[in-house]
Amino acid sequence: MAAYAALVSLMHIIDTIEHHHSPPVSIDKQQVESLTQIVTFLQEFLESYKSPVADGDEADPLEMRIADAAHAVEDVVESHIVDKLQPRRSKRIADAAYAAEDAIESHIVDKLQLRRSKKAKIDTAEADEQIKKEAMENELGRSMSPNEEFLQGYVVDAAHAAEEVNSREEVSCIDFYQDLQQVIEEMNVIKKEAMETSAEVQLQRKVSSTHAGSLTSSSTVKESMMVGFDDVLLQLLDRLTGGNRNRQIIPIVGMGGIGKTTLARHIFEHALVKEHFDIRAWTTISQTYNVREALREVLHQVSGDLGSDLSENELGEKLYKYLYGRRYIIILDDMWSVEVWDKMRFFFPDYNDGSRVIVTTRLSNLAAELTNSNSIGMRFLDDVCSWSLFSKTVFGDEVFPLQLKKIGKKIVGKCKGLPLSIAVIGGLLAKSELTLEYWEHIEKNLSSIVNSENDEYCLRVLKLSYDHLPAYLKSCFLYMGMFGEDEVISVSELMRLWVSEGFLKPIINKSSKTIAKEYLKELVDRNLILVHELGAVGNIKYCKMHDLVRDLSFQEAEKQRFYYVLGKHCSRGINSQRRIVIPRSTSAMTVRDAMETMSSRARSFICHADTVPELLDFRFLRTLTTYKYSRGYLDENVFQMVNLRYLSARFREGFQIPSSISLLWNLHTLIVSCRGKPTTAPVEISKMHQLKHVEFIDEGILYPGMYLPDPRSGHSDVMMENLETLRGVNDFNLNVEMVKRIPNIKKLYIVERVKCLSYLQCLSKLESLMCYITDGSDECLQSISFPHSLKKLYLQCGNFHWEEILEKIGSLPLLEKLQLFGGQFARRSWEIVEGQFPSLRYLELYECGDMECWTLEGSCLPRLEQLRLSHMKSLEEFPSEIGEITTLKSIQLWNCSESAVVSLKKIVEEQEELQGDPSIHVLVRALNVSQELQSLATPNFRVVKL
């Protein structure tokens, strides 16, 4: 929610100022204590607050007042920071000082020239020094000439300017204190109102729990059509009627609308289930569960006893006695908390009679808490099943009209395999006119129509997932809606943006990156975010949102004024928005017109459009990103936006980072892209203690890069203790001074003439190293020493012999991913001995010339999961031991020798004979696919032409 996010963000600002090496401003301690106390209370209040207008079209008034109050405090603090740090603040004193300096030096030069003629026999250099000294010594204590009085005027002006600025700063500090005190008092008023609301809510909950009504029973569950889950149905039937006699809990897991309840309903009514179990019962739990009513519902279905006057324990005991000695199946539909099961489990007897309890839930982590056995995971429908469900919903058993098939396929495609969406749109079309024009209208406006049909039924189903989110996750979820429809989202970028926006509530002894990963995993476990692609070592690399879930996020964000998307949200109130998003398709004219009314107090500006507008008056920005999609350029004035935390932008050719970058006191992420001659970072960048991620991208060459200042060229004692990622550095000189400067670096990507790689072992927290070396590969790599903390390693070089360092690499205890590009094997073979690469999960070799033989000994590569070889033309065959690696799942061969492919096929076939089902899936890509290669193809051994 916007209010909670605003409070967390405010505390981030206060904590950062309090703990910064050189804070731009100071806040009165009493005011800090008052703010901390108020914000902490309001956070705790919102964590348990259930808005009475959550289902309405308008935002909760109390929540918005809290958000506005927190924003007001931020405005006061950050305005003061801007006034303190922006360069033009001290322009008058600087101009006066420079004028005085110029006048004095000009006066001295005139004297030098006059005296030089009188001292012609003296060496010119010595004369200059002597005359300067005499001139300065004699100026004191003499009566002044008219010219000297003129000079004194410059000096006096400079002094007055300095005095005036100092006086103004004193007044500014007083104003800052008073302004801050005023907004603190306003927050305190809201705190008192929240306390009263909290007391009222607790009283209402007591009353409602006493008079709770009956929950949804089996008789009210709507019959739904099930298509595409026959295999899941059979799997579930097998587990229900199988040989295991213990009582089993079987969770069915998936996002809202994916068909969990429909599957459970078909199981509940299946003839085999009716025959196998003595007793069947169904109850819906829901978010606001009532254990007593759930037990009463089950008791009523199995025995006919209403149990109206019985307590929770009495109902449970009666139900236990009735179920005892009978084989039962109980469906607990829509469970959101494990506490429900913890309270009910003792009333379901377990006497080895094969009884089962099925639980449907949207929460993957809840399923894991319920049982150690595998849950039933619901997946999206494929194209065939989606079309089948759509056809049956619209036309039943009738033939689908030929003229509507093409547009029908487009409609189904936009549903993205979600049964709920297909059923809703199919039900609408079944009652509508069967004309091409109408169906085309439906296809163009599918999202809005699906959400408006049946009183926004789809959104109401999905919104349950949002309502159940803890307060700290809601802002992260809402933020996802600003990405484009169907956009594949980089997880690393997303997490950096969350940090920049101040969404992450601090946790003791956990970094912001760790917290962000936990937030992401929780959203995935709740089936609100879809995993699009995993990394080589199992990490989530890219994610997506289903269109309907994105629509939910988008609408909630608009309601709470969480961000403004140009051209998508109502333009009303644009001048008060704090986050502004310009979509990719926005025209330059639309952007230009909107800039005239946008709030100059916006904190985030995310531009995906081709045109990047001028940002002349956006002094309060924290997040500015224009690099990823836009082809426009930013100017140097962005380095006067002193509150920036995240800057990702493209600059014009020849751009040089100005020394004023040091004014960006709280910059976390710096991503700079430009063309042409590599840029040199200013020395001042070394003083930026908050920097965590620095990335330099040169779009004009293969190897990006920027020159870093030598640590010995000033500020050698400065430590960038927060820097974790440094990417795209040219001529990296890793000496003792540099090791001291970046002690906590975790990701290092360096380019070309790299020096002193023996010092790598001193970077004890380094986890990922990417190294492109084009000059002096041999000398550089021979001296390399790796830290034992290394998990990912990418090396690319020219003619270096890999044998010289592979033994070092193989001994790294934590290495999970290894990629070798180029280089050679001098002995034409690579032998991996027992004990090497104990943690390696991904191995890739690309154009590593002359490797003809590859041998494995003993239990090496015990955790290898993925193997990829590209352009390894000399490799004659695979080692047979490859088939003995039980963890190996995938092998990819790109343009390798045919003999190597044939040998791998034999290994896979032998493995299948021994184990039955194939566990290794092979993909072979070749420029020329011969008949022999094509003959090797099977479902798990694919052969494809490049």
C-alpha cells in the first residue's frame, strides 16, 4: 500500500542521514526520536489494519492521509538538502571570490612586468619569485593607491557575499527546524486518530467473531468445466486411492483462477472417490477463517447434525468420534494460513485407514508447511487445451464457426492460459452476437471487458491475493504494474529499483539485496509473480506477470496514486504524482505536453519512450532511468539532482562524468551508457560511500569500459565499503590500494589490459568474476589467484593455455558456474581428476581450440546440472563418465564435431537402458544437419539446424 511504502521510505531517509559519512544536513535529535516513534506506530497500525473501503473504487482516506503526511516530511527534509547542496546556492560567493582573485593576480602581474625591466640581468624565473614575494610583503602596512583601493573593493565584496550566505544558511536551518516540527505535529494528530481507529476495529472483530455466519458449503459451489488437467486428475486419484494407509494431506497449489477449486470439485464428485471413501465433506476456509464454523460445516455434511450450540472443542470431539473408523476425504478449499490446519488437524483421526485431506491454496510456502510430500502444482493451459475450453464454453458440442476461428484464436491467446479468463470471456461470447465485428471488438478490448464482466469477477477473485499480502509486500507488488504488458522483467534490475524507491523495511544483519530476494520469493510463492527464466545455478533471472494480475496491480496503483503512467492513467492530479512512467509507445509531443504539468517534486522518472524530455526542474528525483529502451540522451544537469539514488541513462558521444557527481550524496546505482572514446571517471567518485552498483556501457564497441582513477591519485585512504558490483572497467589495476578501496566487492567485470590479478585472492567476498583479456593474456592469467569465495567465473582470452590455471579453478570450493571462451589446450586434452569442481552446476566451453580428448576420473563434477559446448570442432568424443553424473539434466552442443554428438548419443542410450526414463535432455544445433545426425533425433535428443 502507498501509505506503508511512504513510511518505510521516510525512515530510510532519516536513517541514512543519521549514519552517513558526510550527511548533507543534520536533524534535531528530539525531532528524530519523535518521527521514529510516530512512524513505527503507524507502520504497526497498517500491518494489521483492514480497510473498510478495500473493495471500493476510492482509496482509504486514512491511508492516504498517512501517505501524504509522510510525503510532507520527506519534502521538508529533501528540500533542505537541495538548498544545501545544489551548486547555484553558493554561486554569488564563488563569483565574488573569483573576481577578487582575478583582480589581485592582475595587479601582481602588472608589477612584475614593471620591475622585470629593472632587473633584466637577473634570471627571469628567479626575478618572478622574488618580485612576487616583495609585492606581497610590501602590500601590508602601506597607504593604498587608487588601484589598490579598487582591489580592496573586490575583497570586501567577496567577504560580504560569504557573510550573507552564512547568514542565509543560519536562517535556513531555523526555517528547516520549524517546518519539520510543523509536519511532525500533523503526523502526531494522524497517529492519535489511528489509535482510536485501532481500538474500534478490535471491538468490531470481537463482535463479528461471536456472530460469525456459516461459510460456503459444497451445495453453493458452482459447477465448472474442467479441460486440460486429465493427467493431474489421474495423478491425484492415484494418490487418493493408492497403497499408503496413513492419513495424507494433499495440497493443490496455483494462482487465483487457475482451476484449483474446479479440480477439487471434479475429484470430490468422481465415481471412484465416492466408491473408495465412506465419508466426503467440503468446506471453504477463506482469508477470514472461523475454525468453529468450518468444523460445524463438516459435521453437518457428514452427520446431518447442525451443532449450533456447541463450542469449537465440542464440535471437534463430536466430529472426531463420527469420523473414527471410517475412511474419509475432506476438502479444505481456499486456505490462506497454516494456523487453520494446526487448529483442526487433531479432529481428523489418523488410524491407517487411507483417509485423505485435500487443501487448495494460492500459497506455495503454505503447501510446504502442510506436508513433506509433493503438492499438486496447477499450470497454465497450453494452446490446445485453452482452445478446447474456449470452444466448449462458447458453443458446447456445436461446431465452431469457420469465420470466427481466426479471431477466436487471438482472443484465446490473450487469455494466456488462465482458465478463469477463458471461462469469463467465453461465457460472455456465448450470450452475445456471433459477428466478426463484435468479436474483433472483444479482442481489442479483452482486458477491460474481462474485468468488467460479471461485476469485475476476475479482478475480485485475484484481488483476494492482493488483500492477503502483508503490508511490506504490497508496494513491491504494485510497482510491478508499471512494467509493460508481457514484459520480461530483469530480477536484478527490479530489486535495485525496489531498493532505490525505499520499499524494503530494514532487517537486522540482512543486506537490502537479501531482503529484496526474500520479497521476490514470497511474491513467487504466492503465485503473483511468474518465473520466466532461471539462471544457470537455479536463481530467478527473469520474471513476468499474467496480464490480469498486472491489471489488478495497475488499478490499485492508480487508486492509491502510487504512480502515474502517461497515457494510461487519468491525467487528473498529475501535478502531485511522485512516480512518473512514460511507456514505450508514447509520442514526443505527448511527452512534451505532459512535462508542462508534471510535478517538479516527483521522486521517480522512468522513461521507456524513444524521446527523453529535458528534466530542468526535477530537483527532487531519486530514481531516474532512461537507458533501457530510450534512444535519447541526458545532459550533465542530471548530476545536480543531489537526491538521486538510482541513475541509469544514455549520454552523448564523448561524455565525461563531471566532478559534481560527488554531490549525489545518496547514489546507490550508477549505470552510464555512451559511445566512442572510453570515459574516465573523476577522482571524486571514490568519495561516494553509498554506491553499491556501478556499470559502464559503451555501445560502440564489443567490450564496454571506463577508466577508473588510480587510488594513489588523491583520496587514497577512502574506502567504498558499500560497493558490491563494478562492471565494465578498462585497464583495471588491481593493486594494494584498490583492494583496500573496494573490500566488499561481490561482482567484478573487467576488460582488456588487466593488471595485478594476483591480488584477486585478497577480495575475500568476491562471488562473480567476468574477465575479458585481449592483450598480454599469458602473463596476466599465469599470475592469477582466485578467492575461495568465488561462485561464478567467466574468462575470455586469446591464445592462453587453459591447463595452466584449470587446476586452480577446479579447487575452488564454492564455484557453481564456469564459462571459458577462447584460449587453447596445449596438450589437446583436459583431464578432470577426482575431487575437482565439487560445487560446479554449470559448465560452458566456447571455441576452446585444439581440445580433442576429455577425460573424467573418479567422482569429479558431482553436482553438474548443465553442460554447454559451442564450436568445439576438435573434440572427438565425450567421456563415458558423463552418463554417471546423476545430477546432470541438460546438455547443449552448438556446432560441434559429428563424432562427439554420436558418442554422446551412445552414452544417453546406455543411461536410458539402465534407468528407464531419460534424465538427460540433449539439444544439438548444427549448421549442416547430416542424415546421420538427423537419425539420432528423439524427443529427449533434439537435433536442430542453426
